[in-house]
Amino acid sequence: MARMQDSAFRQSIALLGQRRFGTFWFASLLANIGTWAQQVAQPWLLLSLGASPFLLGLDAFALSAPVLLLTVVGGALADRADRRRTIAFFQSIQMLCPVLLVLLLVTGTVQPWVVILLSLVVGITDALSMPSFQSIVPSIVEREQIPSGIALNTTQFNLSRILGPALAGVLMASAGLAGAFAVSALSYVPFILVALWVLPRTTPAAPGAGLLDHHQLWAGVREVLHEPGLRGGLATVLATAMLSAPLLTFCPVLVKEVFQGDAGDFSAALGAFGVGGLIGAIGLLALAPHHDRRPLSTWFAVAYGAIVVLAALNRWAWLLPVLLVLAGVAMTASNASVNALLQSSAPPRIRGQTVSLFMLAMRGGMALGSLVTGATVYWWGVRDALLINGVAAVLAHLVIGRWWLRAPLPQQAS
């Protein structure tokens, strides 16, 4: 067993030596480092401007809510348009948002409503472009390498969770919040260039075929949801996003109001979550491509809910980063397992739609969870709100897992 795991790990790492995948991986790492630097700076900026926990939740809602309405459209674009142009166009618009924040900070005219409005713009462009981004890995690796490619992509994402907050902490202490937003803006450039140069060109839909034909759009959605094994995975991701992910959204409230920490403590906490995510992603590299990932996803989702409960009850500042490391392991192992299952099972013609449903469950769930949890934090405090979320998450995943694990294992797409 150990020899098989070592062989699977070596084969997974070998993907980084492939020209297209390796270049894509590195450019994505740089882009995500900038994104996470902004994810540290933005909530701290809102709190510095006197925003309430509810506005913090509203900002997270604005960032993720467009997924609820637009991600299925983004999935259609991923399946029927040139993915390179889709990514480059929407990411270029998104890049202007941190540029504007830098200008507002330099002139001293930034307001909470502007920050939230720009989060909405980022959310819209993400909803329309992320299915194209997420479906790139299956298009540049062999079918049997898809789980390994997704695990490696998850590895770079979680590595950026470590490097981005660390960089943000340094920049915020030296150059101020504007420095973190400036790095975020610059990090888009290499990724956009890679999208235009390395990624494979997708043949657009034929004239008259209807790029966003709603009958074909919903037919692809129904085809994915018809499979019980895939429905269970999406339900697991949705419950995790709604109930457990608010731990990260309201981490700055825990750090600042409960433990009286500063921006450095917050960036360290986010970095700890990234360390856990990196550990979880590396662990997935040792799994064989045809390994049933459903039990792994279910039990790590249950563990994530339990960690949220422990974080709510925690009274020691030093223990919070430890719990966030464990949370990062649990979330990554659970969600990445579902992502690999979905993309390995989906036919190539509807892979973009499949990814869009994954994004809808994850980002849409985060939007709803952030908004509801923001209200409960406002009325009852962050500890009680997270305690309720954690208990509900454990119960929800036990119920979902009970029927998901009994469903037939989805067939691998050819």
C-alpha cells in the first residue's frame, strides 16, 4: 500500500514538469498570492473604517452572491466559448478593482460602501470566469491524471494561502493597506498572459447554435444532478460552505474583538489555514486515481464542523491558529475530493456546467452563510454564532453522508 501511494505521489508531482501544466500552475500561484494578500487587507480595511460585523458579512456576501445567479452562465461560457478569452476579459476587469482601492486609499476617500460595491464587481467577474478557470486542468492533462492535476492545483491554492497572508502582513506593516492591494493588482498580469498564451484554444459555438441557449444550459445542469453520487457531493460542499466556511469569514472578528489581536495576528491566522490546506492537498496526491473519495469527503466535512465548534468554545489566542490548521486540512480534503469526483465523472461536453455547479454550491453557499452568520454575529456575538453553525454542520453532514455513501459510485468519463 505504501509503495502504491509513493508511486501515485511521484506520478502526480511529475505533472509539474509538463510545460503547459507547470506554467499554468506557477502563474496561478502568483495570482492567488495577490488574491490572498487582498483577502487579508480588505476585511481589516472595513474594520478600520468602523464597519460592523454585519457589513463584514455583507462584503463576503457581495463577493460570493453573484455565483447564485451567474455561475451557470459561466459554465455555459466554459463549454461553448474560448476559455482563454473568457478568463482574460473578466480577469482584466477584476484587476481594476484593487487598482481603484489603491487610488482611494492614497487620496483618503475610501468608504465601506465602495469596498462592498467593488466586491460585487469581483464576484460577478468570478462567477462568469471561474468555471472556465476550473475546467482548464482537465483540458491540459490526460483523463486518468485529472484527480492528480486537481490536487496539485489545490496545492498551489493553499500554498498561496500561506504566502499571500504573510506577504500582506509585511506590506501592511511597512507600506500600509495600499501596498497589499497594489500587489493584488499586479498579480493578475502573469495569469492573464498565461491564459492567452499557454491554455488551449476552445472552438466557439457555431453561429446559430446559441452560445447561451437556455434549453441546452439547463439540460447540462439536469444531466449532472440526475446522478445521485454527484448530487451527494454537491450537497456536501453546499453544507460546508454555508455552515463551516463562516469560521474564516469572521476570523478577523475573532482576532480583533475576542483576542484583541492586530493585523499581523489575522494574517498569521489565515496563513495557518493555508498550512492546513496545503497539508490536505499534498495528502490527496498519494491517492490512486480511481480511489472512492466519498467517505474521505464526508468524514472530513464532519471534522470541519467539529473544529468550528471548538473554535467557538476556544478561550486561548494561541490555540486559534492550531484549530485553523486543522480546519484547512478538513476543508481542502473534503472539497477537493468532491471536485475530483465531479470532473472525473463529467463528460467533456458538460464539464464547464459541472464545475459551475460545484462553484454554485461552494461560493453560493458561502454567500448565504456569510449573510446569515453576519446577522447572528450582530445579535448574539461571534462565539454563539459559530457554535450554532458548527453543530448544524456536523448534523447536516451525518445525514447527507448516510445516503450519499450508499449511492452508486459515478462512472469515470471517457
